[in-house]
Amino acid sequence: MKGMPMSAIRLLLAVCLLLPVLSSCRTGAPSSDQQVERLKAQINQNFRDPVPHFQLAQVYQQMGELDKAAYEFDTTLQLDPVNRQAQAAIVKVHRLRGDDDKAADAAKVYMREVAVTPEDSLALGRAFEDAAVSDFALATYEQALRMAPNSAAVYKQLGYYYLNMKNSDMALKNFRRSFELDPYQEDVALELGRLGVKVAVQKPAKQAPAVKKK
């Protein structure tokens, strides 16, 4: 430190003393590498548990390690074949890799799997939305609607979909139809009110008390 001004030396010493304090005060979330090691340890303890595989895949995806993410999502589906979140996530990974054809093929396979009940289709659609592959979410919701054209639940989900897509007109249209089919929905009435349409929620009719036989 020869030749340095005394003020500069003092500042340097203060910084050196402060760094360990700042390091010890770090109480944030564990780093990605720490999460990876923790989840790998859980997998080593019980390989057949799909949960840590799925969580590890999510961490890899956030890190940009898409090949590793794809492997872990695939492993999740081998252990839990109807895990809708993992199905949607692998479609997202294909798209992030730039392989739109593979993403579309995988989405079609999963959509065929849920083309049994509208409830299953809605579950996959919501998973697609969570994974930010909204085009496949819409296609799956429309599949549900074809199976149940008079379902208030499907129209409600479409309403929320369009609301998330910032399409107020389509959101209003679907919420209206949902409420027409089921006027007891307080959540739908609330959304309609936010969109400028006031509706009255019907109350279920009270059943007369049963008359006891003498």
C-alpha cells in the first residue's frame, strides 16, 4: 500500500472488514446450484418419487439447461404419466429449444390423452397456461368445449384465459355465457362487474324442513 493516500487505505480496510459481514447476512433463497444438489440428494434417496424430478427439471429450465430439463421432465412422466404440469412443461422446453414441430406433436399427444372428459382437458389447458404455451391452452379449452358445449365451467375457464390474454371482449362474451348457464357463480359475477356488466347472483332455493312422521 506504499504510496497510497491514507484515506484510500482506510477505505480499502473498511471494505475488507465489511465483506464478511455482508456475506454472513445473506439470507436469500438458495442458489440454483444448491437447489440442484438438494434435489439430487432427494432423488438418490427415492428415485421413484416424481416430485423432486419435476422440481429439478424446473430448476434446470430456469438455468437454461434445457437438455437436462427435458430429461427430468421425461423421467417425471415415466413415474407419473398423467402429470399435466410435466406434460405442459416438456412442450414448453421443446419450444424453447426452437423445435416447434416437436412441441406441437407432443401437445397433440397429450391433448388426445385428455379427450375423454372436459375436466381432464381443462386440467391440461390450465397446465399449458402455467407453462406459457397459450396457443395450446386455447386449443385444449376448445376441445373441452366441443365435449361439453353447455358447460358453465368451460366457458368460465375461457373467460379467464381471455382475461389473461388482455382480450376483454372475448372474456366478457365467455363470462356472460358461463353465467347464463349457471347464475349462482359469485366469482363470475365479480368478473362481469369488473368488465362493466352488473348481474345478480341467484341464491339457491331453501328446502322446506322435512316433516317428521308421528
